[in-house]
Amino acid sequence: MSYPQYPNQQQQQAPSYQTGGEPPLWAPYYGATLPIAVKRFFKKYATFSGRASRSEYWWWTLVASVVAIVLNVIAGAGGSAGATVAANGTAVPGPGFVVGGILGLLWFLAVIVPSLALLVRRLHDVNISGWLVLIILVPFLGALALFVISILPSNPAGQRFDQPAGY
């Protein structure tokens, strides 16, 4: 992509990542595909600075949701297989419930920090301080507010959160 040419001005070229390459990790990747979004999620594991595009955020949210659903199905199926009823009438889940629960806990512990980092970077892309992530502590309304904010389009003023020298 070239820009208009004016007298006494050299021709400027778009950065290489805008013409087909992948942007550097410090920059948001607008139009990221699912595999690229997941790869960037794990490469920027605990990076709270910089920005994340909507596609990076929502592809990861889809992957995390699918994995959580699969783990819940495993725990539910494992809990129903071999389930018994105690003498006092309460249901006792089968041994597969423990396996599913442990897998779910491990998944949660593995992705909680990078998921928060990704959400903070998404807030930065909308030009909002990452500290607003603490609004999640407000029951129901906090999660709703973060959902609405994460849907907002990118704001060019969010470039103030970029730190190109950091990578």
C-alpha cells in the first residue's frame, strides 16, 4: 500500500505486517484467525501492556469456552457413571467426577492469568485503563459492563498503551 505522493516528499510504504506478514507481538493483530489468536495468547502469557484486537480476544474466548464445556461434559459424564445414593438420600457422584474436576481446575489455573492479561490488553485497545478490569468484582453488572466494553471497536487513541521497545 502506498500513500499519495506530494512534491518534495519521499514515497512511504506500509509496514511489512500490513502487507501480508504478522504484526510484532507488541502490536494488536486486527483480523487474526483462530490459530493465530491462540498462538499469540500463549506467547503473551502474562503481558498486561499493549493492546489486543477484537478478533484476538473473541477467538480466544471461543476456544476457552469450548474447552470449559468439554471439561464440564467429561466431569458430568464421569460423575453419572458409577454414581450412587448415600443412606441419607443424597447423590454421590462417580469417580470420573473427580477426574473431570481436577482437569477443570488445572485448566482454570493455567489460563486465569493470561485471560486477565488479554482482557486488560483489550481494554487498552478501546483506550480504557486496564484497571477497569476490577469492575468484574461488581456482581452481574460488572461482567455485563466488561462484555459491552469488549465489543466496542478499537480506538486509535489506545496507541498510548503500546510499548514497541519492550519486545
